[in-house]
Amino acid sequence: MKFQTFLKILILAVSTALPVAVSAVTHSSLGKPDLKAIKEASTDPESEFYYPSLLKSFMANDTTMTDLQFQYFYYGTFFQEDYDPYRGVFRPAQLDVLKPIYQKTSRSRSERHMILDYALAAIEDNPVNIQQLAHRVAAYEKNGKFDLAKIWQYKLNHILLVIASSGTGTDPETARVVVYPEHEYDLLNLAGFTATGQRFEPPYYDYISVNPRNNNDPAGFYFDISEMLHQYFLKHPSELQELEDDPDRLSEPTDSVTQPE
């Protein structure tokens, strides 16, 4: 699949799932992220890409951020003190209450407020929570707050654009880079793919198999999780030792995939 075609499908899928008017970027020259440069800039208070400054811009109700700022913001997540790629679900009991509400085709005003309240809190906890960004957009649209829906869909589209721009994902050399494992599924789901399995491929790739939509689609996509693993083991050195004692543990395939809610 050509890269530009994938981006157009991705943005169309988001716009269809969240029906608000949006002028989306469908091309980008961002490319694979320079994580060394992003680490230096995102932790430098004098840099225009200092993470706290970008976070403030991201959380504002406007559309002033550029493609490059979105890239430094998204991948700057790696280098924050509280970053943990395998963090637990935010307020799991509250999410369990919401799961059946998400499945409804029609929701009451109070249910829409429940969805929005949870989305706002979850995004405060993790600003690049793609699923909750999508719920935030949908809730604004359903509540008639169309200007806010457009603003936050702009942000969601650009986070997805940053990930999609990091590679085609068709082989290890062009693997896409994500900061959380659930983003692998979020990206593919919004592009219209259904994941059918997952396996780890040494030295640091996730491979997600999918049901191709047509004869031109690949059977799966690669994601580069090297920085994700590096940051995780920096903060959990005991688990690195366990992995060194049992190196085959990461390579066990998963045939049935439980996708994030």
C-alpha cells in the first residue's frame, strides 16, 4: 500500500467515525523520528520543543501546533519521568461502567457527559491517549460543541499523522514507531484493519497480523518498539534480568488478540 493512500484512508476513517467537518493534513515530510534530537530538545527548557511547553500548547483549545511540534510532542513522551509504556488502565472501574455505553448507537445526555468527563480526565493523565481523544471529539460533536470537536479532531489527526509518517510498516526497516503498544492497534483500527495476531520479532519489533481489506494490502505491519523497551527496562531493571534469564519469553506469539477498548 502506498504511504499517501494509507494516510488518506486513515484520515477518512477518523472523519467517518467522528463526523465533524475537518480539513486534515494528508501528507507530511516528517519521516522517521530522530529520537536523539527529540530527547535533547524535549528536555531542554531553552528549546522551542521543550515538552512542558508543547504539552501546554496541546492542551489548549486551539490549532496552532505544527506537524513538527506534534512529532516532538508525541515522541517526547518517551523521555518524561512518569512515562511507562505498560501503564495500567486509567480508572478501570469507571471504564468498565462506560464500556457498554460506548457500544450504544444512541446515548442519553447524562451518558454523553460521563463519556466526556472520563475522556477529559484520561487525557489529563495521558495526553496521547488516542482512544480517549477520539471519544472526546465524538462527545463534543454529539453535544453540539462543533468548534471544540474540530479543534480536538485536528489534534487527533496530527497524532495519527505523526505515527503513520514514521514508516510504512511493511517490513522491519520501515517499521512505524509508537510510544504505547495500544497505539499499534489504534492506528490499524482507524485505517480499517482488524488485527488477528501479534508476535515479537527480535531484536525489537512487534508484528501485528491483520485481515487484508484487498489484494494489495499486506498481511501485517511492523512496529519498532526499541525505545519503548529501552525506557521500560531503565525503570524496571529487575525485569530486564528476568528477560535475560529467559530470552524466549518475548518471542512467544499471540494468535488471538485482545484489542484495547
